[in-house]
Amino acid sequence: MVLLLLGNYDGRALDIFFRPVTEENRREGWILAHWLVAHAEDLDIQYVIFDDQFWSAHISRGQWHNYDAPEPSNEILRHVDHVHVDVIGGDSG
């Protein structure tokens, strides 16, 4: 596992990479993704995306949904090699 933290423009997102894409790394990615969802309320998480699936705090808690990656579809845009996490914006003051 390689950990790389990348903020979005608001500093509310990070990506945790599991490279190369292997069954073992996918398993570890899913362990992390499910842990994040289980702790989403405490961590103010609003979205988790991994392995062509996404979870949203705004849609049926606990449910994963198909993620349609933008074109050109690749491992990064499909979030196959990393878990993407967005948190709800906090107080910037």
C-alpha cells in the first residue's frame, strides 16, 4: 500500500492509493472503504469512492452504488487503485 494524501481545491478530500492493482490491494482498499463508511458520521465523511463503487452520506446510508467514471475511463478515474474520501466542509475560521 502506498499512502498519498491529495487535497481538493477546498482541502476536503484525500486519496489513499493501493498500488499495484492486485486482489490483495483491492481487499485492503475495501477494508479501508468499509471502515470509513462505518465511521463516516464521526469523521464528517460525505463521499467514499473505490473500485467503481461510491457511498454517499446523502443517499441511503450503508448502501454502495455504481460509480460512472468520467471519460477517458482509466484506473485512476474509476478509483480502482485508490480510495477517495470527501469530508463535509468545516469551519475555516
